[in-house]
Amino acid sequence: MYLNENFLLKDKNVSTAGDTMNMPRHRWYYYKEGFSPNLVEKAIEMLSLSENDLIVDPFNGSGTVTLTSANNCIPSIGIEVNPFTAFIAETKVKSSTISDFDRYSNYILDKVKKKKESPLLKFSTFTEFSGRTKWLFNSEVLNSYNGGYTNLKNIKNKDIQSIIKLALIRTIMENSNVRRDGKCLRYRSNWKELNYNNETFIKSLENRLNIIREDIINDNKLISPDILCGDSRKILSANRLNEKFSLCITSPPYLNTFDYTDIYRPELFLGGFVNSMEDLYKLRLKTIRSHIQAKWERPIINDFGTMYATSMSEILNRQDKLMHKNIPLMIQAYFEDMLNILSVLRKNAKSDAQLWLVVSTSAYAGVEIPVDMIIGELGNKVGWYLKEIGVLRYIRKRKTRYSKDINNLRESVVIFSAEK
């Protein structure tokens, strides 16, 4: 199998979202799990795509693919299971007149200054009133946010309403006692001394609104992508794309036991995207089976090629070294999902289409699973032709007692073509 260690995009940081922090519109909400727009730009360039083509991302996240497509005047469809990140993707392409944006920004800032008691004050670990020794937000911050949030309904322009809602959510997370770190939320080392309050919230919101204002002034109105919120497995199987695509470029959840709904739990509740822990659990059941935090449907298929069989055999021989007994089942379920998605995408592809998937190898019980190569085998099995597996970078793996001898994991882009 062709593993290209000299891929043209190797060590160019295209598999990370770091550069989006300063890019217009992308910077409206930083999504750490995303990849660089430069990867999308390169694929568009290599395939010479135009406004007559369609780009698809079945794991659209915060909309890097759909926003980049919009910037290039190319129609796109993004599918995303997380309603909050789907909201980010929808909002990043919205526009407004500056006069309306300024008027409503000042209106919301005034409501933030006045504050309003939040219904989440005693929910879970949201504030000091939860009775815990640590909490996500100081109550004054949560009430400042709620002052603005409850008055969004008075903004009649729905585009501006969404833009300011996103700014409010970004602002409260900037004034949170925690920061996102890998698969969890970690408390800032000096969170008590920071003493986030109404004043810091207002300052952060003003700065965020100014950044958005600058981007709206400098951009023309963008072509709107179609953002479909839901389980990509079901949406693709129901053939809701309506037309065939020229490029599918995406990064499915990594096989790393991360529950991406959990690390965005505060935003899901703050924005009213879920209203109970039951809602959150139902959302977990709609995600790719790459984690063990939900009792999802057990996999049936177990024939995923020779590399999968070899890896799984080694893992089963080391079950006593696994961090959780269900990991072998999770690995099987993950590749079953990947097989089904690759199959459905092939049916929705134009005759000359390409499929680019950014993935990473994984490690359990001291066994490295070559996810990129296994996916290469799966694609061939359902009618894709593997062009190459381009190595993007090697990332340092966090030391754990479960796979202490594996120091690095490989991040790659698996490129398929619908034709030889």
C-alpha cells in the first residue's frame, strides 16, 4: 500500500486549525479539532474545481470546508451531528449591513451590562451555586451572558441574531474557568485569581464584535452552503445530497475514545442546543462509534482486511493491558461505520470525483492501529481507487501506562479517486 512519506503537504500544518485563529470568519469561533483551510484550497486547486462542482464534508465540524468552498464560490454541503458546531458553520458565512450590525451590537451590550439571572446557576458544575469546589463560570459571568442571550429574540434580522449569539458563546468561553485540552476541559491554573466578571465579559464581547465587524466590512456576501445537522450515516444513506459531488474532503472522528459532544457540553447547554443530560446522551448515540461513553448498537461486520485482522489479534492477546474492556468492540464498530460511509460516498460521487480523509493512527495496549492503511483497504473494497496515503505529520502521543512504548502517531490524508 502506497504510504507517501514525502507528501507535498507534509509538515505544513494543514491537519491543524492553528492558522484559523487569525483568518477572517474562521476566527469567529476557534475549533481546535479542525484542519487548515489550506488543505481544502490545495484540493480545490489540484482538481481545478469551479462553481459547477459540489464539495461535501460529512463531518463538517465548525465549517472549515464549507466556508472555504464559499470563499471560492463553490457550492458545498456540510453534515454535522453536533448542533452547536453545525450552528458555527452556518453562522460563519452570514453577513449584515454595518449599520444594522452596530445597532444590534450596542443593544446587546447594553443588556449584558444589566445582566439577568441565568437558569443554569445551579445546573451541574456551572457555577459556585452548584455546591462544588470548582465551577465552570463565575455566576456574574453567567448572568452577564444571560442578559444578552435572553434578548437575542428581539433582533429581527436572523443573520445578525446568529452572529451575535455566536459572539456571546465565544465570549463566555473566553471568560470561563476552564480551557479545552484534548479530550477534556481543564481548570486554568489561576482560575480563582482571574476573577472573571461582568467587566471582563463586556470587554471580551466588545473585542469579539469588533473582530466580526471588521470581517463583515471587508467581505462580500458569500455563497451559502447547505448545512445538514444530523447523523451523517443516516443522512448519506437517505441520499439527501440530491446531486453528486466532485470532492469530498473531511476528517472523521479519530479512533481515540474522544467524545466530542462532551468537550462541547457547556456550549450545547448555553446555546439551548440541548436542554437535559438525556438530550446529550441521545446526541452521543448519533455520533460515529469512536468512543465508549454510550451504549451504542453493537457492530456486526468484522471483515476489514488483513491489517485490521493483525492489529485486532494483537489487541485481543493483550486485553489485560486495555484501559477499558469495550475497546475491541469500539474498534470494530468504528471500522464498520467507516466502511458504510465509504460505500455510501462512492454512490454519491461523480465519475471523476476524489475523496480526501484526514485520519490518525491510534494505539491501545501497546499496539499501533494503522487507521489510514485500514481505511485504504476499506475504500478499495467498496469501489474507490486508492491514489495515495500522504503523511501529513507525526504527532507526539501522550504517555499513558496503557501504551507507554509508543511515542508518536501518524496523521495522514487518505486520497481516493472514483476512477483509475
